[in-house]
Amino acid sequence: MATSFPAARLTLAQMRRSAGRLASAGVAIAIGTAFVAATLLAGNVITSTTYGQVAAALADADLAVLDDNLSLTEADLDAARGVEGVAAADAQETSYTELNHGGKSVYQQIIAVASDERLMPLELSDGAWPAAKDEVALPPDVADRLGVEIGDVVTSSRWVIDDEPTTFDDGSEGYDGHDVAEKLTLTGLVDDPYAAYAGTGGAAVMSQAALAQRVTDGLEPGTERTVGAILVALDPAADPAAVDEALAAAVPAATDVTTSEAYAEKQVAQMSGGDTIFLVFVMAFAAVALVVAGLVIANTFQVLVAQRARTLALLRCVGATTGQLYRSVLLEAAVLGTLASLTGIVIGAALVQGGLMIAPTFDLGMPLPEAINLTTPVFVAPLAVGIVVTLAAALAPALAAARVAPLAALRPSDAPNLRKGAGRLRAVLATLMTLGGLALLGVGVALALEGELEIGLMATVGGGSMSLIGVIVGSVFWLPKVTAGIGRLVGTAGPSARLAAANTLRNPRRTAATSTALLIGVTLVGTMTTGAATARVAMDDELNAMYPVDVQISTAISDGEQEAAMAPAVTDAISGVAGLRGTAEVTSLYVETSDSRWPEIQTTVASPDDLRAVVNNPERFDRLQQGTLVVPEQLAKHHELEGLDEIELTGPGGKTTLDIATIDMQYGSAFMVPQDFQAIYPDLRANMIWAGVADGEDAADTFAAVQDAVSTTDEAVEVAGAVVDRNSFQQLIDVILGIVVGLLAVAVVIALIGVANTLSLSVIERNRESAMLRAIGLSKGQLRATLAIEGMLIAGVGAVLGVVLGLLYGWAGSATALAGIGQVTLVVPWAEIALILGVALLAGLVASVVPARAAVRTHPVAALAAE
């Protein structure tokens, strides 16, 4: 008889009877798998968008031949084009020209039309690409600034080196040059979707022949044109690995042959101190939601098995084996997990696709894909983990079902009680894991601060995970007591509060499981919120080090050993631009040193007070004073100045010896004060203007206003807007962190479903008790208040403890992950913490609404009569 027991049919019947109770568990696993699917899809979008922005100048090239020494020649380009499998190859070459029209002038960067559209970082938004030497395509804002439309003619002024050497007044010989003015017809308008040339105000486009001629005309006779990169597009049937090797052999001067993705990955790793951080975050997202969902599911199945104790015992009486009952519960879990996971995948994909459809309405400053890429891993991974997590969560309840004795059917049905002692071994294990994990967490932070970033990061992640698991395992011992203790504090509010506090101790395991689920979600949200706030401060400081000044205006023509002096008309025009917090006149040139290893060093000369008024990191210039050369750390390392106390500089006026002071910056120029500079260069002339964008002003609009202002001066000046690049990076960081925190918030939603589930099951279990309380005078309002306070206690305790752990893990993770960037300032995001606590309490209150309706809907007499 036992062998013919219809387990599958019984399982489906049980699921139909318990559909309402399984719904919350199904919703939890559906949200969990939706979270996994959305994370994988969002991760793909984040990766492609980040890499696309970093490698924007490489366009859609299949391979890039790079040379750090900028020595790739026309012969190298021809050699690359001759490699089998190469469909097209172009040199990444630029030039500059002054464009004039209607009394306005713009100093504009120029690139060439690509021989293959895959090699073009710009997009044609209107008109046609230039084909003849007298044609040009412009960015729309440049065309607007000059007041031209397609078909109009602009004047291009450029400097052409003479064919024959000239003897100068001092008797030395060299090549002089002269201005050449040419008429160019505007053929099209070009967009820069990934902001490849945003820092220089965009790029104009000319034909390859025209650009090659302009570059050649700017070189001394006999000097060969060289570039630092050759972009390569492959034939569809070509093997990238084989072409990679062939290109490396054909172009021996190249220092690297790489893909755009590999190049971007390397650059992102250098910017973030390593790509491990991003990988750890992405891999952790799925685990967070599924652990929380698993707790909710396990809690649901435990109560379901307890409530079915008499039914399971009767089945044992009629011949069901322990194995059949065990498999029945697991089959129920497998069916639930499969259906819920499939639903979750659809929801996750729909959410990401909806986000991509809505994204264009926001000014994100970067293009996003129009549709998701639903790959096999995106479908299989969430489905597999959803089923596995559901089965794992049901294992303990399944064993409990199998252990139900047949005689249990003959005993009275008591309210389910899961208060079985957790055991001394569990307490010891939880304590060891918590304390050991915290110790490992501290070791990881210490290792990262000592420079062992990857080992430190692994130790920090491992220690944080271990300690969190210890907290979860040991929560059954202390969390219900904490909840009850807080409940006693609010118990003075009346009988409803006292009943709610007592109810949290009625079933400590379920209270601990539910509050722990919320604790995990809030911990991870708190961790990421704290990490995001800390990372924002650290990345702002790092970007300030990379881009010390927002806008740089420099003269575009040379006058002997340095650029020509800045025209007063330009200084006056910029001083009138609204949105700037200040301007400073500076001098920039290469200064000779007495060190044979590095005979020249680029130097910026300015008054310390003027610099502090315009730079983004004024405190870094505290050491700039007379007698001192302030050198950024990377520049000092490059010029082998580390460890030197002083340096001797020479110039037309003589020599001077300055003390060396290094600062934490990534700028490519040293700094000195005008008094020291005049000792070697008596004829001090400012050839640059530095300007800072005021707080609260739009960076792009202010930069455009500066360009508009200088365009009316009829002077050849170059305007570089580091603030645009800086804001692009900041916006990218904000988008990524926003997505991360938004995804982790899903874990809190799952946990709150668990709170509602616990309260619902609590109402079912205490149906007779609630009726008795009603019969002795407890009003409907008081019963509702009891459940509301109980829900808020469970949610509030989990949220508070989660915030505390989140701060700890957030600080430790930030100190470790950002150690490679520089000094990390720990930040407490007070507003976000208050919001998390408020949402948790409100959600606990809302979660009690439906269970409270069920509790007060049953008449006391009917409930007391039911058995």
C-alpha cells in the first residue's frame, strides 16, 4: 500500500488548499529571482555603458594598436592595413584650427572621417560627411556659436611651417611659419554620444587627406607624422586572436594591441584601484536577495508543516512512508520555486526594459541600449538559483514533516510551537563566526591600508560575510529578547502594546527568522548607502586631484620658447561670464633643469592666493610658497624626483634652486610662485587663464558660456573644459550607485513580505486566542493595534540592527575598496538612515493591515467553536 501512495496528487491538492499561504513565499522568491535577473541585465548595461564612455575615442573598433611613445608612423598604418583579416585601419590623429565667421572665432580640434563607420567615435546628425579638402562638419553648438548652417562657409586660420629655415635676430637658425586662411564649406553636423571630445568642446571633422595635410604643414620639413593609436576594424570571418598576433608582429613599435573592451577594463581598473570591486558587488547582489527570500520561504514552510501535523500523521496512519512525506514537501517546494522563478525572470526583464525605455527622458549624459540582451545565462541562472534556494529552504521543514509520528493524529491539535531549543553548539558556532568574522574584517582593512588591496578586499568581504552569518545563526538567542525588551518599553502604552511584546516571544524562532530577513536587507542597503556616501566624498576628492581646475583657456600660438601672452580682450571677456566663481592668470611652460635624466619639467606659475580661488582642491596648495617647487606625486615619480630635497632650474635670467614638495595630485605640471619664476624668466607673461565654475551652476552651460565669450574676441585661444569630463565621471558614479542601492532595496521589500507573512500566519495560529480576547472585552481596534505594534516591533528592531551593521560594513568596505585611491573619509548618511528607519516602521505598520482584517473579521463565538 505504501508503494502506491499518490504523493504527487496529494502534493498538488495540498498546494491548492494552502495557495494563500504559499502566495507570500512565492512572491518572495519571484522578487528574488527578478532581482537576480535584473541584476544580471543591469550589470550588462552598466558595464557596456561604463566601458563605452571610457573607450569612447576608440569608437566600435575591434582592435586598437597602441603606442605609449606616440611613435606610430604612416608605414605602421600601411602595415596594419595589410594584415590578413583587417577590413579597415585608421590612425587616431588630431589637429587644431581657428574657425571664424561673422566676427566670432572658435579654436577647434579636428579629426578625420573614418574609412569604416566602426572607427568613427562621432555620429552624423545632419548633412553629409566632408569629402573634399575644403569641407568640414561641426558640432551643433559650435555651428550655433559661429552662426552658420549647412552650406555656409567658414574661414579656417592655421599656422604653416616654412619650407626653408630662417635666421633669427639672435643669430640662431630655425623654422618659422606663417598664418594661412582657407575657406571651408559646412557639410554636416556631428554628435558626440559618449563625450569622447567633451573636454575640448567637441571635435570638427575633415577628410583624411585634409587632416593629413594640416598635420604635415605644422611640422618642420623632414619630420614624420606620428600617432599613438591605430584603430582596426576586422572582416566578419576574421579570427580576432590571430589578427591580434599578426598586428603585433606587423607593427613592432606598438606597446599593446588590445580590444576596446580590454582597454576600457584596464582604464576603469586604474581609476577604481582594481576591477575586483565591481565584480564583488555584482556577484553579491543575487546572494543578498536570495538569502532573504530563503529565510521567508523557510519560515513559511515551517509553519505550514506545523499546521499540517495532524494531516501528515493521518497520512502515516494510512500507509504513507517518511520518504513519501519528505518528497511531498520537496515537490511542493520545487513546483513553487519553478513557477515563482519563471515569474520573477519575466518581471526582472520587464523592469530593466522599462527602465531603458524611460531613461531617455532623463538627461543622463550618456547613451543607453534600447533593448535588453536576454542571454541564456540571464534566463538559466535565476531559474536555477530560484529552484535551488526554494528547495534548500524547504529541507528542514521536509525533515520535520517526515518525522511526524502517526500517534500525533490522535492527540489534540495545539497551536504550532517551534520553541525547541536551538542548542549549545549553535550558540558557540554563532559566537565564533561573529567574533572571528569581525576580526577578519579588521585584518582586511589593515591589509588594504598597507597596499595589499586585493588580499585585503577578499579578507574584508570574507570577514563581513562570516560575521553576518554568525549574527543570523545566533539571532534566535538574542533577537526575540531584544524585540521583547523594546516591547516592554512601549508596553506602558496599554494592553495592546503588552500583548504585542508578549507575542514576539511566543515563537522566538519565527520572530528571529522574520526580523533577521529584514535585518539582512537593511544591512545591505545600509552598507551600500554608507559606502555610496563615502565613495562620493572619496571620488570627489580623486576627481579634484585629476582635474584641479574646471576650465583652462590657453593661447594657441607659440612665441619663441613659450606660448604667446594672453590677450587682455580674452581676460576681460572671461571675467564677465556668469557662473564662474573666479579666474586666475597663470603661466605654463617647460623649464630646463640641471638633471640630465629629465632636462625639462612642465611648470605652472601662479600666485598661491589666485590658485586657491579657482581650483577644486585649494588645501593641496598650502605648501606652494616662495623657494618651493610643488610637484604632484605621479609627476615626481615619472621624473624620478622622489627622494630629492631640491632641484635646480635654469632660464634666460639665470639659475635658481628650489625645495621639492610633493602633493597628492594627478596633474602633469609642477607649480611655482611668480617671484621664483622671475629669477630665471624676467619677462613673465601669462599665457593661460584658469577659471572655476561656481557651486550650483551647470557645468556644461558655464563651459559653453566661456566658449561663447572668447569667440567674440577674435583671438586664437583654446578652451578646455575639464569640468565636463569631471561631471561625466561624477554622473556615471551617481548612476551606478543609484542602481546598486535601488537593487538592494528589493531585499528590504522581500523582507517586508516576510513580516506580513509572519503576521498572517500568527493570526491563523492565534485564531482561538484572538477570539477569547475579543470575548473578554478586547475591542477590534485594540486587536488591530496589537498586530500593528507587533509588526512595527519586528520591522523596527531588524531595521535598527541592520543600520548599525550597515554602517560598520559600509565603513570597512569603503576603507578597503577605496584604499587604492587615497585617504578615505568615513561618512554617516544621516538622511538616508532616517529614511530607512521610517520606511521600515511604516512598512511594518502596513504589513499588519491585511492580517488585522482577517483577525477582526471572525466572530468570537465562531472562532471558539472551530477546531
